[in-house]
Amino acid sequence: MAGRNGRTVRDLRRGNRTAVLHRLYFDGPLSRFELGPATGLSSGSVSNVVADLIADGLVEEAGSVDSDGGRPRTLLRVAPHSGQMIGVDVGETRVRVELFDLALTELARAERPLTRPGYDVDDITGHIRDGVAEVLAAEGARPERLLGVGVGVPGIVEHTADRGAVVHGQTIGWDAVPLERLLRATSGLPESVPYFIDNGAKTLGQAEMWFGAGRGARNALVVLFGSGVGACLVTPEVEHGRAVEWGHLTVRVRGRRCRCGAPGCLEAYAGAESLLARWREEGGRPPEGTDEETALTAMLAAAYPAGDAEPDPVALAVLEETAEYLGAGLSDLINLFQPERILIGGWAGLQLGTRFLPAVRRHAATYALRHPADRVTIDLGRLGPDAVTVGAAILPLADFFGRGGRRAEPVPEDRPPTWRAALDERAPR
């Protein structure tokens, strides 16, 4: 039965379960007494919801605390072993696959290097398939226990009704790749295990907002600085974040050619790939036959040598120019979205680290409007190189919590369209 606001009793129960799971997950362990004020539910509703969640194996007791003159209060927490998730990071140099329990404790991991240039679709799907099989075998896990597989990829991800998640990755040569359908066809996982595929910057942002430096912020931007650059915008209206193709803002008319094909993109100046290319063009000597991460480490060592050694002036100049481009790019985000926080992550952002940050902050303040620039903080993310993988695993977890801790029910192939069901409900009996 639906109420005046259109919500059914089932919707209310799901919402109550979601509220309790969220509070226990982020603030637990908590007692039933504490859950009331934390969720806004009555003591009776809390008792009923907790009893249901314990019966489902999602919540368990976690000790007790003394109360004021009464019996000790039992503490509750989300049961870590009541489900598992897989997170996948399709990165620039490798595909990383990790298996997590419900507390996001890593149970197993597998990595597959990308040995061939470019992002061959068959290679990527094969690496994900093999990595998923490896982590499940390492833990002796049953695929049926999985809440889902989250995958972070470069590019724009379109969610379609007929082909699932489709990736438009112009910079990696992917033109409308039906990645979800390809994974479903090759993975061997049960049909009941859902896939959640999204932009890698969004999964990075999801992780930092749940567990990292973004916790507590209402308006934030999380920047992924790797071979290229991207960003995730989080606002009260976009609670779970939205990927922003920030790397393809034009920062210089008729400028350097970006790997997307357009001239003058920010990524053509601020991404690690372009940074190393500019060092080489100016006479620098990146190590031959190494990946970008190793080459960037060598560039940093040349620009900021240990001891009394003279810095490489070319490497230093290119890094300083990159800091200015990155700061100018951040100023666009500051002016457009007026965030409370900007967090820089990604492997290149983490390598450049605190040495790079003061210059980026200075240039961002120079190019941004004064009022929003005075209100924003710019810092590094806290979750390290696994942040994209963790964020990918959060995608199925967030969906599971949003369903009140219930798995998605498979949709029958012969299910009538929504408009037909609505008309049937309105028909006189």
C-alpha cells in the first residue's frame, strides 16, 4: 500500500534498514540506544530493524559498554564476513583486481601488467576475467557471495538498457565498447552477480569521500592525476559523484595536441605522459624501456637531487610549468563549482606529492576568483595507490546498502513494461 507521498511500507522498511546500516558502517559499533538519535528512528523501529538485520546475518554483536545505572548496552556492527565485493582498476600500466570483505579489508589481489601499447579490448577483458578468477580462488570464495564487481575505467561511461555499461574512451581508442556485456560473456560469474562500471576518477572520488580526506565535506572535487587527468565532482545534488572530463578543458588555443586529438587540452600539459614528453623534447633523458611511473621517478630525482648535487634545470623547469598549468586548471574548477575541498590523487599526483603541492596552491589562487579561492583547501588524497580499486568495490557496496542490505532481484525476461504494470494497477477490480 502506498502512502500520500507515494512510498510503500516496503519502501519505508528498506529506508530504515539503509539508515541503520549506514550509521553502523560509518560510526559503529553503536548500541541500539545510540542508533535512535543517529538515525531519527523510534526505539521500536530500531529494535525491529536490528532484529531483521541480525537474522539476515548482516549485523552482529561487538561487545558491550556500561550504561548509567542499568544493564550494559550491547554494541552492534556490520558483520564484515556477510558479503564480499571485487574492485577493478583499469590503469595506465596494469589492471589491478582486489577482493574485499564488507569492511573493505583486502582479502586477495591480482595484477596484470599491460605489456602491449594501447588498451586492447580483448586484453583488458581477459585481464579482468583472469584476475577475478585468481582472487576468488586465492580466498576459496564462492562467487554467489559477491555483492558485485566494480570496475573503474578511463573515459565516459554510458549506462544503457540494452547493452549495459558502454565505455566511450577517446583517449584510449575505445569507441562505444560494451564492456559490461563483454565481461558478462567471458567472466563465468553467475548472472546474479551485478557489474558496476564507472569512470576511474569517480571511483577515486567515491573512496576519498567515504574513507579518505573528503569525509565530512558537502562540496568537493577529487582529481585523478595519472598519465592523464580527470576529476570527480561531489555535491549534495550529486551525492555519489559525477565524473568530469576536466583534462579536456582547453587551456591554450592552438596548443599541444592532446591524445584525444584536440589541441590545447589541459591533459596535453598536466598529465604525466605529456610531462615526460615535454622533458624529452627540451633535451631531458628519461630512462629508456621503462613505464611512466619509473620515468617520472627518474625525472623527480633529476629535478630534486639528493644532497648537494645540481638539479637538472630542464626537468625542474618542466615540473614548475606543469604545476602552473595544474593550478590554472584547478582555478577553473574553483570558479565553476566553488568546492570546499580539492583532493589530488592518482599515481602521478602521489609521486609529485607534497613537494609539488605548494606551487599548485599558489597558482590556483592566482588564477581563481578571490572569494571561492579563499574558501577552498587543496590537499593530497589519503588512500594511496589502491584508491581507485577501493572506490570501485564501494560501487556494489553502496548499491547493496541503498537496497536496505538486500541483493538485487533478477528481472524476468518476460516482465511486462512499467507502463503496462501501472495501467493494470489502476484498472477497476
